[in-house]
Amino acid sequence: MVSETAYESISLDVTDGVATIEFHRPDVYNALNDTVMLDLLRAFDEIQLDRSIDVVVITGEGDDAFSAGADISQYAGTAEEHDPRQKDRQELFYEMYRKPFECHAPVIAKVNGYCVGGGLIFAMYCDMRIAVDNAKFGVPVTDIGQIPTGNSTWRAIELVGEAKAKELVYTAGMIGADEAERIGLVNHAVPREELDETVDEIVEAIQSTGRSAVKNSKRAFNYAVDAHDAEENREFESEVWWEQFATDERERLVDEFNDE
């Protein structure tokens, strides 16, 4: 069972197979500092140990921000002052970003406001992003003389393509939810009053299918992202397909389908 207490900057609630993580730093737009990072690492480690969890939903407290990214106060000063601490921090950030990607269950970023910098990078590593229609997205790191980190250049190109990813970074620009949906950065942009319902409907749809099939599909998709070529991916996909075929879940659902 997942422990739901003793987090400093987030909360974790598990109900009926759904784990909900919420950032709790609304006074700073749910910025990601070291405490948030370490809390998230622990939360996902606990979730990973509970295979009864079908879906993870992540959101930010309040109506202003999912997360405005890294706490910029942690970057002030000369490079010498930050060596090696900042290098170690960036490694931990990358580990944190990968957690939703590598989680056994689908992870949905419920974007309730600004989703910027490290907050957007974290959301990009989730399986889906559902946003309010007035949300803002961007990676304005060049505005503070830095470049994207956490392998986000690779991930952004996967999601939105090279040209758009470069435009967002080079210009330190922001885009709205409608454009984010158009370019494939978010799955759905909806009015605020429909956000909860939209996410709940997706969660319900996931839980209404073969739960093991969903999780094994995620394994196959994730392998495809990192596969060296199509043949390598096909071999792994075939292995996972047969693994799923041998489950009681597959046998039961096929029988139910044929009996209809």
C-alpha cells in the first residue's frame, strides 16, 4: 500500500485504483524546488510498488498554475558556486522527469494553469496532458541565459516536432492551450468547468478496459520511443503481445466479447 503522508510539498491520495498527486506551493505557482523534486521521486517509487494503481493524475493547487517550473532562486550566482551541486541537481531533475514516463500506470497531467519551464518538461513526460483552455505553455529558459535540460530537447521534438520545439525555446515564447492542442502538446483543451469531468472520463475509460493490457501497451509505447530501429521495436512488441495474450484478463475479455 502507498503511504499518503509525510510529504512536505505535495499530497498523494489513492482511491479506487487512482493515485492523485497535487503540488502544494500555490504562492510560487507550484515551482519545482529540491523539496518538490525529492517528494515526487518518493511518491512515484511508492506508486511503482502498488500494481493495483491503474492511473496517476497530477495537478497543481489553485487555479493559477500546474507548475511554473524550477525555482529560479536556486540558480543565482557563478558556475563555480554551483559545481558540483547543480550538476547533481540536474541529474535528479532528469530522474524526476522520467518517473511518470517509466511508471507502470498511465500518468495524466491535469494542467490547471501555467505550465512553464521545468513544469512543462515534467508534463511532457506524462502520458497525456489535459488542460484548461486558458493555460499557458512555454520553456523560456533562454530568457535567463540557460538552455533546456532533462533531455527535454529530445522529448519536445518527439511531441511537437523540431521546428516548433526550436521556436518555443529560441524565442522564449508562450503559447495558449488551443495552439498546444493543435500542435499535439496537449490532448484536450477544455473550459475550466469541464476539466475535472474530462479527466474523470478518461480515467473511467482506462479503468473500463483491460487494465493489464493498458499497462503492457504503455511498456510497448515506451520501448518504441527509445528503440534503435523498427525491427528491434517489433521484437519487443511481439514479446509483450504474447505476454499479454497469456493472461487470464485477455481470455476473459475475449470470451465476454464473443458472448455478446
